[in-house]
Amino acid sequence: MKYLRERPSYHLVYTMVAVAIIGIILSAILTTDNRWTVWHLSRLGEGKTLAAYVFNATLMLGALLMIWFSDSLITELKQLDRSRARRLTILWSLFVLIGVGWLGVAVFPFDQYPITHNIFGYGMFVMVCITMLGLRWFAPILPGYLQSASFGIIFIVSLAMLGFHIFHVGTLLLVELLGGILLFAWLIVLSRHTFHRLH
């Protein structure tokens, strides 16, 4: 158990990336409904097919890894700055809520629970935005370039989302892939910077 608790946070991010890539590719290979390519990733989790079970299991595992990551990252940040323990606890809560968002998307597939599914999905986007926008307030020891990257990511993904919902440019799938890739890249930079500060 001690070994599990002491895993560097960036190891957990790499594990999340690997799980996401393997799970999505496997679901895409197994599905017989190719409409997900012009709709959204959540289409892979609809129905009672093996592809849906694989996709939703991937999200659930990713959610657990995100919660584990939040604990590991905050432990590292508290070692660097113990004076911000209360703010870092809020940051921990936000990462946990992001994980809960993934879990909700998996448990409530869009074809059966569209409203609940969207509440978890868009709620997760809001939690990510709050986390990124408030990063330097939660942890002032983090570098300014990471905060600038956070603003840039939010701007790019929000622009893509507005383009899809208002001007019908692109697909929701492209927005989800863009957001997911940028989020994982951001988590890698955040966790590796924190790890290197400790060592």
C-alpha cells in the first residue's frame, strides 16, 4: 500500500493516457456503429455491446486513476508549500470532481440518460476550467508559463466548442479529442514540473 501511495503523480498521468488510448482504440475496433466518428466519443459507450462495455470501463478506470492522481499531486505540492494546505485541498477536490465527471459519463450513457450524461460531461469541462484558471491561486509556487498555457487551452477548447454549437463547424468528437489531448498534455507538464521541483 505504501508503494501505491508514493507513486509519482506523472506516472499516473502516463497510465491514464495509456488507458485512454488503448480503451478508445479497442472500442473503435469492436463497434459496429461508425456514427461515433461524426457524432461524439460517448457514442462508443451506448448500447449493450462489447465495445460499449470496454469504453465505459475505460472511463471508470480513468476516473479512479484521476482520483489517485489528485491525491498524489496534492501530496507533492504540500511538500513544496505547506502554507497553502487549505487552497491545495480545494484543488484536490476539483481534480476528484473531474474524475467523478468521467465516472458519471460512463455510468449514465447518452442514449439512456441524455440529460444526466450531459450534466456530468459539461460539469467536468467547468471543473477543468476552474482548475486551470485558478491554478496560480491554488498553488503560487507553480510557474507562470503553466498558467499562461492554462488560459490558452481554455481559449482554444472554448472556441472549438462555440464553433460547433453555434456555427456548426466541425464535430463534437473533434472538440472532445482536442480537449482531451490538451488536458493530458497539461497534466503531464504540471506533474513533471512538480516532481522535478521535489528532486
